[in-house]
Amino acid sequence: MESEETARHLERIERDGFTIVENAIEPALIDELSDDLHRIERERGTRPARNRFEGERTLRVYNLLVHGPLWQQMPVHEAVLPLVEGVLDPGCLISSLSSVSIGAGESVQPIHADDQLHPIAKPHPPTVCNSMWALTDFDEANGATRIIPGSHRADHSPAFGADFALGADFDSIPAEMPRGSVLVWHGSLWHGGGANRTDTPRIGVAMNYCAGWIRQQENHQLGLPVELVASFEPRLQELCGYGIYHGLIGHIEKQSPAARLFGAAVPRNIWDGADKVD
């Protein structure tokens, strides 16, 4: 049953396109995620991508679910997943899980909408719902995400490609929040990373979701070893795309991939409840 707090956050997302859940994540988990992210960056020799969108002074690590059980707690966290399910539905999927460490001196990221590659007329029902976990404080000086409230209702997306508009060209506001908080937003919201004018990085983790009928940004079926997915809890397996959507989409001979590969319970198929045969 939806809590009053969840309902309030969902109302904000519907009205403004975003909400901030302050101090949503327990400090111990934030500490662990921060420490492990530094380890991963060090061991992988992570370097900036050298393009304006990903950032020339920003470190990003993709496919974080492959890096150990600690990261498996993020997609199913009770402070975030109910909001995502409320925006999309319980058939939602993990689209991507990646870190975003905006380094000192980084410039503003181009304003964009996370669903703008979907060839669907706008405005439309949400196909994407994303979240940013603050592993450090987010403020205007260190590059807090720039957002344009209400822009999720626009009838178009920002220009894509070389003509991306910079955050300074819009009446955007910084999504300021303390460490351990989570920003959750509608995939049509216009936003972008802020400029970091401090001497320390602004570190966050983008825990992103999409509707069950939309292709995921990261290919978890190939990016995660099957034996690793077999160790996931059933809900996480579903979120990675090993379930079926609305009892039909993604089935294998009326079985879910999890049932076929891991011996999970066979889900009810939409056809099994039909009253008549065509």
C-alpha cells in the first residue's frame, strides 16, 4: 500500500517533474558505496571520456551491478523503488547503473531529457524514471544537477547533438541536497550536470529505470554474467530483465527467462486467464 510520504513525492514528480528525498539512504551504505567506487575507479584506471556530454573532467563507471553484491542493494532500495514503480509501474526495468563524479573545474553539462531518443511525440506518459544518489553534498558550487521544473510537460526535447543547449541558457535551478539524499525525476524533465567551481569532486550514482516495454540503456543480459544474475534476489532478476512484462512481453515458450534459466516459479501468462479461444 502506498504511504503518505510516497504519495507526496509522486505528486511532486507529476507536478514539477522531480522530487528530492532527503537523507533517504543510511549513512553506512553511503560510506560503503563511496569507498567501493573509489576502489573501482582506482583498479580500472578510470579517466574522463573527453566529450562535452559525459564531461572532460568527470569520471564515470558503467555497469556497476557487475562489481559486487554491495551494488545490488541500490535498485531495490525501499526509499527509491516504490517511487519509480509509482511513476512507471511494477514491471519497470533497470536501464543503467553508473557513477558520475564531476571533477573540479568541470563545465556545465548540456541540458537534455533522458527519454529524448525515444521516437514518441511529447508530452507522453513516462517511459523513463531516473534517480541520482548523492554520495557527497550537492550544491550549486560543486555541480548539483541543474533542473528545469515543469519541463517534463514540454511538447519537444532540447536539441540533440552539436547544438545541445548549455544550462546557462535556461532558467534552471540546482537540485541541492545533502549527502545520502536521492533526486528522482521523470524521464522527460530537462536537466544536466552543473559546473563544479570547487576543488573537490561532486560524486553521485545514477540509478536509472525504464518502462518494461522500453529497451534498457545498458544491456544487462550480456553485461552481467548469467551465474551472477542467478545469485540475485528474484526482484533484482526481474529488474534486470529476466521477468516478463504484463504476463507476455519477453516470454520464452510462456516462461520467464528466470524460470527458464534459474528454475524460478513460472509466472502466470496473460493468455492463461483468457475465457475464450480465438
